[in-house]
Amino acid sequence: MVQKVMWWGAVAVVALAALEMGPVESYALVLMLLGLVSGFMYPIEDVTTRVGYYILAVLLPGIADAGGERSVMGDGVLMDIPVAGPFLHGFLVNFALVIAGVAIASFLLTLYKGLMAAGND
């Protein structure tokens, strides 16, 4: 139940960040913290899912910018869609922060478990 509330809260904060409502500069920190807390509270045990999070954290901003110039953020084809384009772009880019937080927490937990198990053979 708490995990579901955290993810719905993350979606709400991502939507606010995409709409650029409120203190825009603090959204990145809040989204990363939501991802980290979620990742530490509910660790991903499945290796395939964990790798999927790693890949999605890296590629989701690129997917949001697909079709644009390589080094120019916010220049993708999503931005060409009237009204909804900037929101979709902002939503994907900001949600990547939450996913990156979960991926970082998963990596740190896996590293910790590996270090604690080292030498127990």
C-alpha cells in the first residue's frame, strides 16, 4: 500500500514538474529522493527488472528527445505536438529522475549485499 502511494505521489510531483508549477528548481531533488526512498524501501530482487530500470534510467530522456539535434535538450519531435508535446516531454524527462533514484538504490543495495556476503563461502 505504501509503495503504491509513493508511486502515485511521484507521478503527481512529475506532473507538477512537467507543468512547471511551483518551485521548479527543487523538483529534481524531490524526484530523486522519492526514487531513492522507494528503491531502499522496496528493493528489486529480480535481476531482469533491475537491469530494465538501469536501461530505462539512461534511455528515457533520450526517448523524450528523439528526433531532435543530438546535444540539444528539448528539441525532439514530442515538442512539435501542439499543447501536449511539452508536457509529455517534461513528464518523461522528470520521471527518468524517479527511475534513476530507484536504480541507484538498487545498485547500492546489491553492492552492500555483495560486500556483506564476501568471504562467507
